[in-house]
Amino acid sequence: MEHPIYHALLFGPPGAGKSTQAEYLMQHWNLAAISTGKLLREQIAAGTPIGLRVREVLARGELVDDALMIEILRAWLAAISPDNGFLLDGFPRTIPQAQALDEILAELHRPLSAVIDLRLSVSEAVHRLGGRRICYGNGPDEIIHINDEAAIARCLERGGLLVQRPDDLPNVIVKRLAVYEAETEPLINYYRARGIAHRVDASGERAQVAARILSAVEGIDHPPPVW
Ligand code: AMP
């Protein structure tokens, strides 16, 4: 099906399922997508100069400085073909980042068309993050919850390794949720005034959440997709 070219942002507290939904939306809407958190974790794993610079910041659950993040985004956005839409997962996180994004997109003549605001209660976010593990190795990385015995068995069968993100430890989870509330949540008002923000309930199954996002942004009812 043909879709408009979306220029979209994905907001939500840690644990809201941003990267899971970003992966789905990217395919469904034919978008280039970037997760700034994932990009930083890859830099850390590869031991690059950027990785060394930000490792401690991520481990504390704090935000990386605006200048570095803006530089990374500027280069990434400039490289996207005009035929592709885009989805930003994890950027902007602060008002200066949002202002810089406006300037970059104005230069590129690519105004924002949708802001997806995933909502999740603090207790649900803590439950999801505290139990979150990543299955690494022998295939694509998979996010798994420790209560999901079938998924754990599948991971071990394929020779995968279950790993906990260092910033999913309890004291860092609390810090990340507090940073989101203080620094990032106010941004939603910044976009709400433009009439392009869509509030979406992020509780429940991932397919249900995807259906809510599609219905909100496209303005037509969608059943949950087969995942
Ligand atoms: P996430 O995977 O989105 O939860 O991001 C993980 C961590 O990466 C965050 O806790 C921050 O330390 C860092 N990070 C990701 N995106 C940004 C950003 N736009 N600005 C500052 N720090 C970021």
C-alpha cells in the first residue's frame, strides 16, 4: 500500500517499547529509522572515541551532551534520500535538541508530520525494564522478558546469550524515568501546540500498540497486525 512520506518522532519513557514499534513502523511506512540509544550502545561496544566518551554517561542513566547528539543527527538526516520518510527514536530528548532539529529540518525542507507520544505508567515501565533481557548471538538481537519462559528457551536453544543492559539495573531505571519526566516529557507540549502530536496507550501486546499508533496517525481504524 502507498503511504505518505512520514517525518515522525517517537517519544515514550524507557520501557514503552519505542525500539520494538520503530522496527515495525520502519517497515510498514518504508522509513529510514534511527535509535540514538542503540547507536550509542554500538559505539560503546566497538570502543570508538564516541563510545569511550559516552560510556559512563549511559551507565549512570544521564543524557549525553546536546552538541554531540545534534552533530550525529545532523549527519544522519542529511544522508536520507528525499523519497524516504524517517522516524527518530530517542531524539530529541531536550528543548535545545528540539530547537536544533527544527533548524536542521527547515534547512532540509522536511517538516515534521507526526509525533507519537507513547504513554506507560511508571509501575508498568519498572516491571518491563527490570525484567528485560536481550538475547544476543546466532541471529538478530531479541528483547525478552524474564517471565516469558518460551522465549528464554528459544534463545538458549539457538545458542544465544541472555544479557541485561547495564542501564536496566534498578537504581539506573529510576534515574532514567526521572530524567525522562524532567527533560523529555516537556517536549511533548512543544509539539502539541503544532497539532501533530498523537497520544498512544503503550500498555498491552506490541501488536495492539502498533494498531493504536497506525490508527492515531493515519486517522483510520487498524486491527492489530500479525507480528
Ligand atoms: P534509550 O535506548 O533510548 O533508552 O537510550 C539509552 C541512553 O542513551 C539514554 O539513557 C541516554 O544516556 C543516551 N541517549 C540516547 N538518546 C539520547 C539523546 N537524544 N540525547 C542524550 N542522550 C541520549
